[in-house]
Amino acid sequence: MASPQPSGSFRGLTASKAVKNNVVLRIAYVSEREGKLFIAGPRLALALALGVLIWEFYVKLKDDPNLLLKDNTYPAVCAPLAALCVAAILATLGLLCKRLLWSRANGWRWTSKQRASVTFTTVALCLQLVGASSFLFNMIWIWVRLCSWFDTPVSVMAGLQDITLSTLFLLNIAQASRLLPEGAWGSLLQELRGRLGRKGGKGKGASSGAALKAGGSADEPAGLPSTDDEDAGATHHLLERVAHWGVPLLALLLLWVPTQAVIGLLMDETINNSQSGWEGWYCADLYDPACWPTKGWKCDNIYNAACWPTPDTCREWDWQCKPDSRVTNVTWALGAMMNIMSLAFLLLMWLALHQLGQRAYYEYRIQNLAARLALRTRVPTYVLYTINLLFCWYIRLGTCTSYLTTWIAMTATVVVESLLFMPSLPDEGATKLHDSLQQFAWTERGVAPLVRRRGFPAEPCFCFETALKAAYAALHVYRHFRPDSTETSISTALALFGATHYEWLREPRHDSNCLLMWGPRCLVIAFRGTSSAANIKADLKAWRTPHPPKRGSFWLGEMPLCHLGFVLGRIREILEGRPHSGMEAGPATIDRCCGSDDDSGAAGCGGGVVEEDGTGGAARPAAVKGEAPFRILLAGHSLGGAMSHLCGIDLARALPGWGFQVAPAALPLSEAAAEAGPTVSLSTYTFGAPRTGNRAFAKDYAAHMPDCWSIINGQDAVANQAKFLVLFKRPGKPVLLSRRGDLIVRPSTLEHTAHRTSGTSLKQHMLFGSYCPSLAAALRAQLTNKPMPGGQEALEHLRESEAMVQLLERMLGLAGPDGTMDKPLDSSDKLEAVKSDELEVD
């Protein structure tokens, strides 16, 4: 995937120059801090709106439902909120205009989609400014004028709020239709035709099968263009052009215009009732005797001047706001029309995500992100509007406190989207740099060229082939305790890594298990996930404990804290002596696996001269210039992933003390690195791992283990478990998988959040039942309509290894057209599933 030359900084990195004359919107990359603010803003506004609504509803259910009319409490609370919203909108509009003028002055080029996105957000800001200003006007009017809740200006401004809100709903529909990828309507029409064709009869399809396989149609010779295909293409093109403007136009005519008619009718009824009284109970004149209170009135003669009402007497009136049947019907109609517009938006968003899911993610990354963010922000707003209608209008209709709070949540949503869709400045080079760091290598031999091409050797690179091997090792750890399974074998596991020896380790108290495999070039440590009652007990010990050795200040948030059950279940024999195996004390595992031992048959990790260890232990190899360092790979699924995290940081902290240099990545050593002494690279690939520790632990982990990848499949319930605010944070760099074949490496905080839904699934946590099919889908997508650069070449490379063929067939259930991987794969081949017994691994 080609990427522009980056500039600016990203996590301490800098790049050479910015891409000139091209507009880049901020949504392309948002830093972690900004992403958290953008996520927290709408959530906080939604919580605030719900709080005001609950307070209003609580007062409504009390003995005196009109308590809020008798003082200025409600306007005193809502006026500052409305003023804050108006100020935020004005500030955002000013910043947006400033950046638009800057981009125009510099002659930067815009794409049509970028112009449309900025136009939509600008119009939404202006509409929301009108709505929030109208509410602010009403609050100020009620505050400064006694008993003015039903004045004509208040009714007009309330109607204006409804108009702006319904127009925003229409704008959402137009935005959803713009998020549909090019060719979406034609693709949808083709799908419908295919489904109707399958139901309509099979005789014609069977008779034309030979001609279609030969490259032609049933009525035309092979090799010539099909008339039906040409007509279908013209139809699809025409459908795209019509739908581009037709869908918003239909929404305007069929939904928005009737909604405005309903709002106008409601305003007319409200104004008339405010002048003549709600069923005769309301009085427009403070000195009209009919307006005097009927409860607690002490005067026996209304002509007594001492009994005449003072200007604030209206606060004690027995207000009655029960609307007549016409107003009630109009409010029901308005709620129905607004909810129909919401359903139309949701339908278009479903179509957009469905069509985007059938296309390569990186080609439509911004559209994917915008669609998912729109769903996460719009759906709560629609739900809040419906709740407002139910609680403020349709429950106890006779009360007067019926103000909607949707404007609070809508303001935050519109402001955040406007900030995301404005142009980024030239020094915000993180946008361009992030595109570069999201690139990954399909094969291990492609890692070094990609790192050199990116120009950031200290930044690790995700490798898909290594991820497949790590998944195989993590799956095989389960197999040791299920000998009837045929998905993995120790011989294939050893061959994948070029290992010659293996050993099983177990911590009996918490039933922690791991597999060690080592050979001339690597050491693999794979941990088993939750598989026993003892493991479940360890999982439930979720309170935190200091990660040993204890360091940092607890009160300053600098002390690394970890899940107690994970810490107690560590297998210390990896770092300490293992007397049960007859090995030496101290760093016996690393020395044995990296050292030259004639009995074990393992060569030196540097592949060259063997040097004697000064401590009298196992021999240690010398690093060789131009060769990759000895690699230690840690892998695990679920609980095994958390164990991998703890083992990884323990190794990273211990290796320098044992005389090993730790390389940031498994790249060929430079002359200076080779002369520094024995070098080891550390990598961690986890699948569905829970959050292991707090923020301080994650920061410490990133400093010692930069080459760590936390692979997450869909809505995995364990990997996406709650952070409990600031108690836990995921270590490592996330990699997102999906059953549709999407593979997203190092998503931004905003991107990662957008891909999470409100629900989670334990089924998607299964290693063999869910993670492996998602990895297979990523490979299968390279031969369908979602290819990625280098994907098809990677398939050719993977079939060269017999061990990798076994992995593809047994673990992923993939094989070539004839059931083997012997023949070359090209874009015309179709990968098929190999039938095998299912093994549910949790």
C-alpha cells in the first residue's frame, strides 16, 4: 500500500516532508489523547442530557408536577448549558472557517467526497447553532419575564427548535446516502436479482451453465461481450446517478416536508391555546380575577385592593397544561415522523456498512470510519429523542414541564464531527505517518524490506506469517491435553519455527501451562488459555497487585499494577532455575536455548562463532553482522495472552543482566550491533488477551517490548472487556480481525473505538472456532474482491513450506481447488474449506 511521505511527529517520530497541495482531513488520524476527548465528549453530553431529563421527570411525578414553573430553577440550570453549547458551536465554526480559508489560500486540492463531508458538517453546525440559540432565548425569556412560559415568542422558538432538529435528521439521511461506496446500488440490485433468480427456477440456469463456464452467455458465443452484461452495466450506472440525488430528494419530499407541516400545525395550536387558554384554565392577564388561585385564597372580596395580585402572584397559580385532543394527535404525528426519519437513516447506514464490508477496508477507510462513528453518535441521540417524547409528552399529559433535552447530545455530536472533518494543518504530520506505520508484511522475509522502506527501523512491523505461526503454537498448547484432536501436531509446530527441541512446563497450583520450542534461530514460548477450574479461579482474581519488582509511586499513578490472578499464575521456571528438569539455576532456559550444546543439537543463535560464558554456564553465541538476531517469540490465547505479556516484560528486563542485547526488531544486525555482543529480539503475538495491567504497566511494557501485537477478533468479549475507567489498559499494539476478511493494523484510538459495538460475544473469543476462521478470511479475501498489496504473492510464498501447508489445511481449513496446495494459486482460484472435526478452544 503506497503512502505519502509523512511529516511532523507521531509518538516521538518525525518525518521528512508533508504531502503538498492535498487536503487531509483530521479524521484520517487522531492522536490518542484527542481520540479519547472526541469519544468522551458525546458520552458526557448524553449523560448530562439524561440527567436533566431524569430530574425533569422526577418533578413531573411529584404531587405538584408544575413545581418548576414556580421558580427559576429550570432556566437557571439550562441557560448556562445552552450558553456553553452556543459558545462551543461558535468556536468550532470559527476554527472551521479559519482552516478552510487557510487551505484556499495555499491552493490545496479537495476531492469531491471531502468537499461534501465539510459541507455537511458546516450546515449541521449552523442548524445546531439556530436550535441551541432558540433554546437559550427561551430560557432567558422565561427567566426575565414572570409567568411567560406560554408567551407567543416562546412557542415560536420551540417550533424553530423542532424545525432545526428535523432538518438535522434529514441531513443525516443525506450523509448516510453519501457514505455508500461507488457502485453500491448496482451491487445491491445485482444481489436482489441473484436471489430472485435462485428462487425463480433452475432450468435456464442449468442449461446455460456450460456456456457461462466457457466465458460466454447462454445465447452468445464464448469470448464475446455479453449483451446482458452491457445492459446491466448501463442500468447500474443509471441507478447510481439517480440514487445519488434521488434518495435525499425522496427523503425531503416524503419525510421532511410532511414533518414541517406537522410542526407548523403544532405551533399554530400552541399559540392559539396560549392566547385563549388550555381548555379555559389559562389566563393571559395577571389582573383577571379568573386567574387568581383557587387554593389557599384568603380574601373574601375580590374588590378589596389588598387582595389584588402582585406581579409575582402568578407563580402560585394552579397551572393546567393538559392539551386538547388536536394537540395530542399532532404531537403523536410529529413523534412518528421523526422516528420514521431515524429509521430511514439506520436503513441507509446498514446498507452502507454492508456494501463497505464487501470492499477492501483500506481503500474505503475514511468512509468506514465515518459510517461507524455516525452510528455510535446518532443512534444514542435518536434513542434519547424517543425517550424525551415518552417521558416529557406522553406520560402525564397535564403537566407543563415538557422541555426536550436532545439538543445537548446533538450539540456534542455535531461539534465533534465538525472537528474531525476539518482540514489538518501542515505540521500535523501524524496523519501521514500513521498511514505508513499501518503497513504490514505478509511474510517474514518481507519484514526487513518494508521497515527499510518506511524509514523507521525502531518501529516494529506486524507480520501476518508470524501471526499464523503464533496462532498454531497457541492452539497446539491446548492439543497437548486433548490428544484426540488432529488440527495440530508437535512435528508441524517444530517445523514452522525451525525448532529441534521442545519441553512442557506447568505451574500446578494455578494450572498454568506453556510449551517451549527452540532451535538454532529461535525460542518459542506458547501459553495455554483458560481450560480448567483452577484457571477460572485465577481469572476471577481481578483485583490489582504491584508487578514485581515493585516500583514507581502508587499515588502518582506510576506504579505498574497487574491482575492478581495473572501474576500468581506466572511460570517462574522460564526465568528461574528448573530443578525438576535437571537444568542449571539462573538464566538456564535462555542460555540453553541460545547456547551451543552438542547433546541438544541446537546451534548458536547468531549462527557463528561460539563464545564461552564467563559464568561457567552454557556457551553463548557471537552476533554476526548482516544476520538477524536470535528471536524469542511469545504467543498465547486468552489467559495465555496475559501470561505472554508478563513473561515478555520479565524477559526484557532480565536479558540485559544476563549479557544479552535486546534488539527492537528482528532485523539484520548492523556492524555496531554485532560488536555489542549476543543479541536477542523479543516479539509477542497474543489472541483475545484480556487487559493485563494498568496504564503504568502498559507504558512500561511498551518501553521494554515494542514488538507486541494484541490481535482482537470482532467483538471478542474477553479482549474487549471493560477498562473500569483507569484500572486496566491493554498492552501492545492492537490488530483487528473480522470474519469479512478485514485486517487493521495499529488502528488509532478513534478507529478502534468505532469498530467496537455495544455488545460483545464469547463465541468470537474461541481460538479455533473464531480467530482461525477470521485469519482464513483474510487470506481468502486476497483472491476475491478485497485484495491487499502483496496478498496474492504471500499465498504463493506460504505454499512453499510443507509445514505451512499443514497449517493452512488443518488449522485454517484452507486448501487449493483440488484439495491440496500443490498447484499455484492465482486470482481465478477459489479457496475451499477442508472438512475436519471441530475443536472448540476457549
